[in-house]
Amino acid sequence: MLNLIYIVATLGAGAAGWSQSASAPAASAEKTAPEGPAAIEVPARADSGQSLVIAESLLDQGDAYHVVAGEDGQIVVTSDAPLRKTVATCNRVVGFVVVPYEFEAGQKMFLGGAFRVPVASLTTGSSEQDDLVRGPMLLNGAAHAEATFVITDVTPAQAAGQDGEFTSYTFDVRGQLTARGQTKELELPVQATHIPQNFRRTFSRYPGDFVSLRAQFDLPLADFGWKRGRFPSKDLLTDSVRVDVCLFLNSIPPEKSLDPSISTADRTRELKLMTLLRDFRDAAAGYAYAREQIKSAGQNAAVLNRLAWAIAAEPGLVKRDLAVALEAANRAVELSGRNDAAFLDTLARVLYERGDLRAAVEAQREAVAKLAGSDPQLAGGIRAGLERYESEAKAAGIEIAASTAEAKPDPAGSASGSTGG
């Protein structure tokens, strides 16, 4: 069996983490030396920000599975104190595991793996509690933008159950958890389930094979240099927190677009923008990058359209720079000769988010007039958008002339169906 510690250590050797170079503040002057073992260097984020760089030596020995972010309560941290229950949730974990080719029970299921968790992505539902969790008293996100976990070894996997083609295994994972500059070695009991691609079941989520990873453990805050001051008291924050982990990992890398019209390079740039804006909540870096993308897009209206849609409509953004979105949407519409229903729909959405209901209605009516030959799902969404905008305009007392009839089918219609949303 290969030396896991060596492999994981070499994954990120000589390269700064993506977040440190692209968005995270440099570590501030926390002058106390970290206690515990020396931290193994964690693999850097790839250019997209949504996967980690995996060593070729590791990829030669197994299949890589990448964390699917965004839809699950991937990490739930609970402090159940007498006078306050705090639950912090994260769904922006990025990472991977590598499973041996021809894996079977009795073998080590993971040859290696690593994960990064942006501190800014932890949310409690309360801005006051968010500030406490992310602030200097606890995770100190300003100085340490990410918590990380690196797998250093695993015990042989034992079969634990089967649900059709889905087989579960139990084993222990050993690794290093680093948070707020402090590193601790952990050994965690986990359950992992191999979920091969299944048209009836897995396609409801995403194509490709899956591995799910679940663990639950208690974590003493003192292990990471936390010392109780006058606040919060034990009545408001427990000395140890409960951590629940539920990760789904997919055999298709996040950068691979399932839409053949979207290149890997374009997909990578779009993911990087969302990583900055959503995962790290770094509006300054994110919108500076968005402006660069507008300039570099040139005559590529589809890229501009997707950029505008992401800023205006993508869930989870704390700040939306709608001026940037409007610039991108207007350019996409003009480059298409105002003949693409999807692009006009995006422009209408940006105008709506800016509070310009009259202009949003006008742009959406224009989109409806260009629906000839469009995909039925796209057409239905655009018509529904028009109904919404007109209804809200009427409720706001905005007088808008009656809508003209929808354009008749035109064999030369150019609606591409390449909606941003």
C-alpha cells in the first residue's frame, strides 16, 4: 500500500492554496505558534476554485471523486448550550477522494483525499451569530480563510449494507484537521457508500458515479487554541461542538460542462467567479474579476449572458453588482441583434432585480416575441416571467400599455435556447 502521507503532502507542494492567491486575506499577525503536529500541506484549489489539484501519482492508482457543492447540508456544527442552540451549516465544501480501481470489501477504500471549507460560507441564520462563528473569537476567518482536512490513512473497509446497487462500507479515516491556524490529528469512524450511475436513481441528482461520505464526531474548541473569555459564557456556547458531515462526491469534475456549447475554459471562469462571490463572499475580488471577463468575452454573447444571469439570479450571493450584470446583459443582447429570447430574458431579470419594473416588462415582452422555435421549457419560463413582472408592475401602480400579441413562428427565428438560468 502506498504511503498516503507522502502522497498527500506532495499534492500541494510548492503551490499556495487557490483561496490565498485569489481571494483570501493574507494571514494576520497571530504570533502564537500553532500547537500540535506540523500541518501537511493541503492541495491547492484548481483554477475554477471548485476542485482541488490531485497528484498524477495518485490518479494513476484509482478513480477521483469530487465533492458536489451547493445542495446539501455538508457540514453541520452544533453548540447546544443551556441558553442558546447555535447551528452553523456549510454547503460549499470543495475536495476529493480517490478510490482504488476494482475496489472491494477488505481493502482500503480511499487512497487519499483532502477538503477545503471556506469560513465565510458557514451560516447560522443570524448575522450576529455568523459574525461570532467567523470572527476572531472562533474561526478567525479574516486571518484563516479556510478550514481543511487531509486524509493520511484509512482502515480496511467492511461491508455494512446494500440497497440495490448501492453498497455501504464502514471504516476509520485518519487525518489532519486545521482550523484558525491550529492542526489536530483525528481518527473518525465513517460510512461511505458507493453509488454507481443509475438512470432511475442517480440521474435525479447528476450523471456519473457517486460516493457518499458520512461522519459524526465531537470537537473540543480548545484543541484549536480557543480560550473562553468573558463572552460567550458556557450558557451561550459549549466547550465542545457536535460536527455532522454528509458529503456527496461525483466522478465527473465540476469543470466539465454537460452542455456541449459551453467550453471547459468558459465553465472554469464561471465557477471561479461564483467561488469568489459565493464561497468566500469577496465582492471586491469577484466583481473585479467579472469586469475582466466582460472585457475578454469579446463577441461571445453566450458567455456575457451567463455572466449576467449568474450575478442577477444565482442563489447564495450576499452582494449583487447589478451594474456589472446590466453591462454584460446589454452587450449580449446587442451582439445577438436583439433576436435571442434567452438573452432578452436575462436582461429583463437584471432590470427586475434593479427595481426597474417598467423596463423589465418591456424586455420580457420582447423576449416572448422572439420565442419562435424555442425549447418549450425555456418558453414556459419566459412567459411565466412576463406574468410575474406585469403582475408586480400592476400592483405597484405602474401603468404599462397592453401587451402585443406574441410573434408568429418564423422559420428563420434565431432564439438559441441558451438561457443563463
